[in-house]
Amino acid sequence: MIPFLDLKKVNQQYQDELKAACNRVIDSGWYIGGQELGTFEQNFATYCGTKFAIGVANGLDALILILRAWKELGKLQDGDEVIVPANTYIASILAITANNLKAVLVEPDSKSLNISVEALEQAITLKTKAILAVHLYGQLADMPKIMQIAKQYNLLVIEDSAQAHGAEIKGIRAGNWGDASGFSFYPGKNLGALGDAGAVTTNDIELANMLKALRNYGSHEKYKNLVPGVNSRLDEIQAAMLDVKLTYLDQETTHRRQIASLYLSKIKNSYITLPLSQTEVREYKQHVWHLFVLQTKYRDELQQYLLENGVQTLIHYPIPPHKQQAYKEWNDLSFPLTEKIHQQVLSLPMGPTQTLEETEKVVELCNSFIPQGLD
């Protein structure tokens, strides 16, 4: 079986360094808010090109706390509108509604599947205060245009960079475009911890200081609480693990791009739509290929065919947020492109330990697929 992503194999590559890092933390006797966290925060900020990185418990908390910090700082208030792509993972939207803000869903661009800048601009009202740009599947949204629109309308910009560690446009990486960015280090991410973990990056010292307080019960100084905070801290062991793996992130991204290049150049099946052309991907440094997502009207049939032939695939994501029970008040809304995407997307195996031979097998099977009744 060719797995979708072999996490055991991924981490075995660095097991000696990971075990050494873990032992270092155990021997230190300091497990929360210590040297390992500080080192990783500095190294990750440097990697992203930002002044600050603030470790938190997970990627959802990263987004929630950015918005909450802006409320504490008087930049947002209850009921303000935040524009977000309709086809994102639900976490992006949960962060908005958890802060008593209004999520305004817009359709994505039909090609990149990231937020449409045209739809974004059309959705701006007097109540719009922020844009949440999701870098879906590992490809940066059109940040130059988004930042131009934000400046024109005086809007805050959050990047949801959970899938885009290291992606860049014109030398500027994910996490260094907007006013702040939320990252997830869930184990399956391009930079994955060995548990839950997340971070916020920003160049705003006022925001950074507020986030440091909010993640720690609202406290800058022990037993002195500035604001009502939460417990959302990136622990020492996960910080140490992430710092080891950060060293290898660019190397792993290079391998992901090799796999994507093979898929793009060799999958030739009229029943399958690929995410980018081979010419485009050479120009797309902004893609780090967290996922390789194709589209087909015969999604379920193709997934079953690949499984029967020893290839595991996943669907990111089968149900759009506005059709979820959690947001039943939105169930009657219509976003045709988003709904089509969620019905047709299929993610092929993609990971830093996937061999080129395995990739060739996936290609061969995709090319031999013919929907039933059409052969």
C-alpha cells in the first residue's frame, strides 16, 4: 500500500535528533515557557522573515487569539465582518465566530482555489474590518493584490498559513504578508510536531505582547492578569521537536515539489483536472504542496479504484462549512463553485518520504482510470 502520508517514516529520519531534543527537555526540568520555546520562536520568526513568532497550543488557537487580541486592542468589536473563502477548512471560520465576529463567505478563484480577489472586493461593506486569506493546499493566495485592497479599504489581514509553511511570492514567505498569520504544526503539516502545536507570526510588537499575555491566562507577569486570557501554550517538548524539523523543512519542500512535478507532467487523463500546468508550477514558488489536489466528476470511483490498487487517497474536504450542521443557519446559502469543489476534489499521496517509484505508480494508475460505463 502506498500511504497518503507515512508519518512514522517521516519522523524516523530524524529520530536520533528528536530523541536527543526530548531528553534535553526532560533533563532540564523545565517543561513550559522555557529555553526551547524561545529558541524555536526565534528560529521560526527568522524563517518566516518576521520580527515575532508566538507559540500556541494549536493552529485554531492561533487564529482565534489573533482576532481576540485585536478586540482587546480596540481594532475589532463584536459584529465586525471578516471576509473568508467559503471553501476553506472549518477552523478558519470557527476562529471568526468564536470571537462574536461575522464571517462573510466568498467564492474562491476557479483556478487556484484560493480566495478570489474580485469576490473579496465585491463583498466589502462598511462593517468589513478584516480579511482572512487562507493559503489552501500549500499555495499562497494572491497576497500582493489582497494587501493592496486591504490598504485601500483600511482592513486588517490575517493569513491562515496552516498548510503553507515556507511558501513565498517575490521572496516574501507565508506569515510575513499580512498583519498576522496563524500556523498549525499538526503532525501531518509540512512542519509537523509530534502532537498538537501552533504559532502566530507578526511584525507588530503591540499585537505580539498581547498574544503572549492571552495565551498565558492574560498574564505578562505571574499572578498579574491584564486581560481575560486562556491557556494555549506551546510546550517545551513540542518546541524542541519542531526546531529539529525546521532545519529540514526546505529540503522536504524540494522533494514535495519533485513529486508534484511528476504528477503534473505525467498524469494525462481527460477525466482528471490537475491543479496547475507544468509551466505554471515552475513559476510558482508560492506552492509548497502540502496537498496535491486534483478534481474529477468521478471522485468516489477514482478513489475506490486507487485503493483497490494499493494507493491511499484522502478528500480535503467532503463538506463545505456552510453545509455543516455546526452552521445550520447557513445551510440554505448557495456557493456553486465551492460546492462543486467539495464534490470533486481528491488528494493524491504526497509526503517527504514518498519515493519517485511510488509516485510513478500513482501516475500510472491515474492514467489507466476509466469511469465505469465509459470504457
